[in-house]
Amino acid sequence: MKKFLKWILSALYGLVMIEVIVMISPFAFYWYSVYAPTLQKLHRWRATAWMEAFFLPHSVITTSPFLEFLRWRVGTYAFSLGILAFLFCAVQVYGGKLLRRGPAHSWIYARIRHPQYLSLAVAGFGLLTMWPRIIILILYLGMLFAYYFLARFEEKQMEAKYPEYASYRHRTAMFIPGNPGGKLFRLLFGSMGNAALARTLASAVIIAMVLGGALMLRRYTIGHSATTLLPEDRTMAIAIWPMPPEQLNRIVSVALADPRVRAALDKESGAAFTAHVLPEDYGMINMFADVGTDHRMFSRIRLRRFSYLLAFVFPFLRPDMRNMIMGSPQDRHQVVFSRVDEPGGPPLAVANVTDLTAKMTPVVIADIRGTASAPQRVVIPPRRSFWGDITMPMF
């Protein structure tokens, strides 16, 4: 039973981590060729397409200090500190086993019984803020529930092997000092006679609250993104860096006035569009369109890519991480026009392009320099992102 639970946990944690690691690894193109079909299948039906949506900002800088602090400080450092704490606890546990000292009861184990699981949960939360798909959130919740049941199972084994462990368990919190979760559970569900039913009901309430909170965060994120609606052009313009609506409108209007851009959009009969205004040095344009990055495996295994991966694990090594990824505010932009569809292909109305089930397909890219009255360059990209035909973040 214990081995089975650990296998499930490893699988869940791997699924939580895989898309984040895939996105920033030197082997991203090849791993996505295996992972992408699962995401494509999810988007075939409205009942599952919503799970591919993002509930926190990823491709844009918002006007919310809370969201930006959560993403660039809390999230990245949670992942780093969670991994370091897990390694520290592992040294204490396995060092005690090697020296035959029995169960670990000192240091952080004097305050909580399962700091390793807590550390992995904190690291998983950090990963979740880096790549906040709803399906990753669902897997993360499943991982937390699995940790809880595995911890209870392990404690029964420990009490059978070390009778004194029962006393340690009663005086020490499970995951958080003071055991606030246990106190709240007893307050809300303690009067129920059936403990299994109480835990099931509590789990259902937690899942509903977390998913409801995620949807509220999504609306909050959209509300704090720099957008403007151009209904006559069936287009929602979205700025990567916040800018005044009149500036955003001008840049997109310059692109729309170009006959090459207009011809490409007119071919998309009845479709609504997003127009993402990216700074020229934006580091994630491949999420919107495949702009010709080399796919050959060995050409992508570079020290620079591994240092980029290391910076995600230890963000303090790269204080310029935000600008490296998001570029910098400037007067040179790339405007990426994408059509937006529902599952199965029907286009959405322009007012609904931010729906949970929306999926973008790149159509045309226009380079706009400063106050120029025409694009410097217009490109018709392949109808996919760098990683294929899968749902990518709109904001």
C-alpha cells in the first residue's frame, strides 16, 4: 500500500512539474511532441477544454502589484526554498537511519511531523505559479490529498515499530505548526459522527473553494491586463507590458491598416482575434507562434539553456529574470494576430475571446517601429506555436 501511494505521488508530482520543466528545458520541443496529444484531446470537448485555461498571468505583466509579487517573488522563491528544505530534511532523516538514531524528532521535526511533504508542497506551489494551467492546479490538489493519506499510513507503521512515536504524534503538528487545519476541521466537521464522511465532505469543500478561487483569480488577472476592444475589427488587443489604451489602439491600428495583415485576417471568415503587442526583446514569442527557432536536438543543448533552467530553481542567481523573459517597455513591437476558437473549431465572438475554452491559432505577425505609419515587416507564421497545436496562455 505504501509503495502504491508513493508511486501515485511520484506520478502526480511529475505531472505537476513536467510542463514547467518541459517549457524551459533544452529538450522542450521533443518532450512536447509526446505531451501535446494529451492537451489536444482535452480541448476537443467543452467539458474538458476549460482545464487547459490559465488562471494567473504568464505571458503579460499586469497592473496588479499583488499578481506581480505572487509570480516573480512568492512563486519562484517558494519553488527554490521548497527544494532546499526538502533536501535538508532528507539529510536529517537518512542520516538518522544510517547512524541508527531512530525517527527524526529534532530541528524542524520538533515542530511538525512531515516537513518533507510540506517542502514538496511548497515547491509544487512555486511551479504552479510559473505555469498556472487549471489542470496543473487539479493535479496539485490531488498530490496534496495523496500526501495527507500517505502521511497517515506511514504514521501507523511508525507507531507499530516505535511505540514512543504515538506520544510524539500527539504533541506535534502534522504539517503546519499549531495545526490550524486540524482545528478548523474539528470546528466545521467535528460534530459529524462518521469520520470518513466528514473527511470526504471537507475534501469536496476544499476542491470547490480552490477551483472557485482560481476562477476568481483568472477574472482578476484579465481585469488587470492592458487590453482594448476593437469590435469593428473583431479584435481584442492585449499589451504584454501595461500601456495606455490610446497607445495600444494606435499600434494595433497601424498593423491593421497594412493590406498584407488585412488580407491574412480576411481569410479567417467570421473569426475573432487577439492582437498581442510584444516588445521586440520579448523572450516567449514562441508561445504565440513558431517564428523559426531551430528544432534540431543537438543545436538546442546549450549551456545557456541549462543556466536558464538553473535560474528557475535558484531565482536569486538571476535578478534580471523578469526582463529576460518579458522583455522591456520600448517603442519597437511585434503584433501577433491569432484567431480564437471554441472546442471543435467554431470561432468565438470578440467579446468572448477570454472564455475558459478559448484557443488561439497564430495568423499574422507585424513589426511596428516607434511612430511609423506602416509595419516594417509582415510575416505569415505556421498555424501553431513552437510546441504544436496546443492551448497557450492568452494573458
